[in-house]
Amino acid sequence: MASPNPIDYFAIKNTLSLYCIALDTKDFGLLEQVFTEDVDAKYPFAAQKGARDLADTIQKRLAPITSQHALTTQTISIAADGRTAEAVTYFTGIHFGQGKWKGKEFTAWGKYVDTLTLFEGKESLPGASGQWLINRREVVFMGRLGEERVMEGE
């Protein structure tokens, strides 16, 4: 059994980080570089099958706010065959109200529980075995604080 390519851990971290950048910049096209086309995702506000439906749901959910998502504590385990990985990543998501909700915020703390698949031959981080994409995600809230109605918009 060969050891996993150490660069793959960084490639996985980049995939997970790109998710936050996509949400906070509202560049939802970037999610194509985060999720497989047939991703199975469970969020507290919706369950989705497929990257396009998931991106549409997230875009609608975040439309009335601006946000900052930060990743913290993390474990990554790459399978012995080097083709799949499991990651648990803690996050903080701060959602800033707009319009009548300006000055209010809602913060969620939780974890992303992800299964990733390696796509060899796809460009990724130099030295990585390929591109790592999330094919299964569960979002678990661990704490919530603030005015949740900021998510409703005007």
C-alpha cells in the first residue's frame, strides 16, 4: 500500500476553500470546481442532488445577504487507493443583513462532512494527483446566534 500523495491534502483544502470563496464573492460558477455533477448534499435548509440544483439553491439562499465563511479545525483522510477522501471541516459563516436588516447579522457554526473523489488528468494544484471534487456533503449546524431573519431579505 503506497502512501497518499502529500500534495493531495493541499488540493483537497483548496477545493474546500474555493467553496467559501464562491459563496462570499457570489461567483456561483466556481462551485463547478468544488462539487461533482451528481453531488448528494444535505443542508439544514434543503437536501439537493446535483451540482446545478445545489448551486441554484445556495444562490437563492444567499441572495439577500453578504457573507464571510471561514474554515477552521479540519481532518482529512485519503483512502488507501488514493482515489477517495473523507474530510470533516469546522466552519463559521457570518451573514450580514441588507436593506431593512442592515446592521444585523446571523452567525452559524458547524461542520462540513465531505466525501471527495479524485479526477485524474484534471488540472489542480501542481504536483497533485488530479482534481478533488466533493461528491457527498452533509452540513451540520453546531450553534447559531443572531437575527436569522436577515436570510429572508426585504
